[in-house]
Amino acid sequence: MTYLYPTTKVRVLAHRGLALDAQGKELDENTLDSFERAVQVGADYIESDIQVTADGQAVLFHDDDLVRVAGIDAPIGSLSLSEVQAITLRHGAGIPTLKSALEAFPNARFNLDFKVEGAIIPAAKVISELDAQERILVASFSEARRLAASRLLPKSVSSAGSTRVLGAYLGVLLGLRSLSAWATKPVQVLQIPVGSGPIHFDNRRFIAAMKLANTEVHFWTINEPDEMVRLAGLGASGIVTDRADLALATLR
């Protein structure tokens, strides 16, 4: 399976799955239910996050603690896998292991944000054992974590950490080709917001320069159809969205 398969269409990445069922009822994010719903509407990319339990098991969960999604004031990393699996989230689902998600959706491509250093080795072990490297994109704000995970997953593609994103942007802005080349050389994708402070990534010149460097630009988290269309028009290769249903209807 090729992760970045050739296409003229904008890639739609379901951010933590699709947390709405067909009737518009809320589902728990980052669960098998939300992943299933994303697949049902046609998304073949699922964005998720990897944390690690106290006993070293890779689970798909975004926050550092369980307050927002389960009302439990405890860090996810302080609990054993059995304790995590006993938790019921606000809308009735459970927290999946990385292994269970990869097995449940064998044809889905996963965009995985390594949230903590301790998740790297157990997650890489699961991905390799399931022969799933070629359907994984390694992501992290931390370049150190991205690099460490990529070394263990050489068949996986990856997106740039924050230092390389900034390097790519400044290289284009200042006309420093060597800086842009350094920033993009080890990665295949930049996954970025529309902007951050004075920086505006949503400009045609920057996106075009990244394409010339064989580096895709994916914007997050884009939930409004008009904004999806605008970014696609600027040349964006991917949209990371909470509303994969709207994105697919809008962009396909």
C-alpha cells in the first residue's frame, strides 16, 4: 500500500475520525466508532494520536489527561492498559489500542501524531508486527520524536516537526534555497495551520515552492467548506478536518 498514492484530488484526513453518526449524533473522538464513521463516508486517511499507558501499551488518545473526554482527573500515562480499557468515554465508547485500530481498519491509512517519547518504541513494534508501515504517516510537533519514530519505521512517510516547518517557510520567504532544502529533505509532508502569529502559510508562493520540493502541504483543522475550497485553490494537497463528510462532499 502506498501512503501518498498519486492523485489529482485533495487528500481528506479525518481528524480523530468523524465524531458524528449518520443522524448527526455525537460520537467519541479517536475511537473505533469515529474511525468507522470516517471510513463509511469515504475517508481513507484517519488522523489520530498515540499516547502510552503506564505499562507501556500504545493507545490512541489526544489529551494528556482524561478530564475533557471522560471527566476523570488523571493523566492517561498514569494508568495501566486494563485501567484505560475500563473507562467509558462521554458518548459510550472506549479508548482503543493502536493494535486494535490497525486490525479493525486494515485498508485505512493512519496519520499518527506521536504525543510522547514513551509511545515511540511500543507503537513502532505494533506497526511493524502488523506489517503496517506503508500505511502510516509519522507526525509530531517535536522533530526529535518524529526522527526517532521514523528511524524505527523506515517504510513510513513523515511530516515535519515545528523546527523544519519554520525552516521551510523562512527559506521560501528569504530566498534561502539551502534552508528550504534542509527543512524538507527528510520528510514528505508539511502539516500546518493556515497561520501562526505573523506567519501565513496559506499563500500560493509557499505552497508552490513546497510542491517543487516534492513536499505536500496539508492544512489543519479545516471544518468550513468555503475554507476548504479556498485552500484547495491555493494548491493544498490535503485537508485535515473534523468534518470528513463535508470535506469529501465539497472537494470530490
